Amino acid sequence: MIKKTIKLLPVLFLGLLIASCEKIEPQVFPSEAIDFSATMDSIPLQYGRLVSATSAGPYVNVLWFEQADQTIVGVRINVSRGTISKEVVRIERE
């Protein structure tokens, strides 16, 4: 009798565990703080050679370019809307 009870305890525990589960609601990301109102259609070639891409939040990535004079240029893109920001980050190097 005790052996049957011991064998049923894991099944009972698993049943209670499954019954206590609740559905997780999908996450809603906050609106982005980056303003993409001024956008361009393409990335100019004078920005240089693409060297890296990093994430700047949900749906926003930064493409990093290196120019001939080794200046680093960062361009924000919104992959959800397919827009490219006109505002760029320029990091001069000496």
C-alpha cells in the first residue's frame, strides 16, 4: 500500500503543477524614444564600409561604418518600419 502511494505522489504533484499553470500574455514593448520622423531612403556611400551592427532597443539597430579617414559613423534604422534615420553619430579619430 505504501509503495503504491509513493508511486502516485509524483503523478499527483505533476498534475497539480500543470493545473496551476497560467497563460503568459505577450509582451508589449514601450514606444521607442528615437524619433524617425526625418528619414532617408538609403544609406549614402560616403559613410564608408560597414563594420558592425548593434541593437539599440526593440526593432532599432545601429549600423556602424568606418570612413576612409577612420571616422566612425553610426546610423539608426528601425527594422519594423523599414526607416533609416537622417541623424547620425560621428566619432572622430586621431
